[in-house]
Amino acid sequence: MSKQGKVISERQAFTRMARLCSQKEYCSFDISQKLYRLNLNANEIESVVNLLVKQNFISDERFVRSYIGDKVKFNKWGKRKIELALRQKKIPQSIIQKVFNEYSDSELNQSLEYVIEKKWRSVKGASDNERKGKLIRYALGRGFEMNEIISSMQKLNLDFLDED
């Protein structure tokens, strides 16, 4: 029997998702997607997700807190990229903002100097200005804000404002 034709009950789906959620943090959107792939209808998906939330297997706020911490520490992402990724997971803006308010700007940008310094060694260009432009685009792509990027570049003596 193919996996597509397999019928899974709401109870089995709940048990399977509860086991997943006990091993790793998931947001309600991720679990909904998994349940959809198990061929559950919309009412069953909503019912299972609500039960998981009620029994504290899923908490979007807890997920956001974990996600931000991991992306800042391990992936060295900036606030803008993290926020965009969370919005793609259909997390309410109020939850995102609440958790971001728990972090200081210095905590969110702690890896920026490291990222810039490391990338500066490998970026190629005909002139220093071209290299700095590439470096700025790289840091913007990592989700950092322009004023923070310029500030970090100045701290690292990559000051481009004195060149005309």
C-alpha cells in the first residue's frame, strides 16, 4: 500500500506529533504542515494542533525564543532575517515582537563583527570600495541593519567614509 493511500486516525496523528514535539521545538504551522502531508482534513488538523497546544507540546512563543537564540548563536543571523523566517512560519507579529524585546541590540548583533571580519578576508574586488560594497551586501543578506554594519566596519578599521 502506498504512503498516500494510508489512512491515519486523529488519535494516531496526535500521538505521532506529540512524540515529535517532545524531541524538538515546533511551531503550530510546522505541525499543521506535517499533518497535512498525512492526509488529514482541515478540521482534524485544527483539532490535533489545538490539543497539542492545550497540552503544552506546542508553544509558538517558546518556539520563537528557541529559534531566535539558535539563529543568533549558531547561524549568526541578524534580526531582519530571523524576523522574515518567523513570518514565513506564520508566527503572529505580536509574539515575534514580544520575544525580540527580551533581547538587547548588542545581543542580536554580537556576531556581526565576527561575520564581517571573517568575510573581509575572502571577498574579492578591484578596489577597496568594491570589496566594501560586497561586504555590506553580504551583511545585509545575513539580516543585519545598515547602521550596525557601518558601525562594525568602522570599529574594524574598514572605514570607507574617508575615501572619496
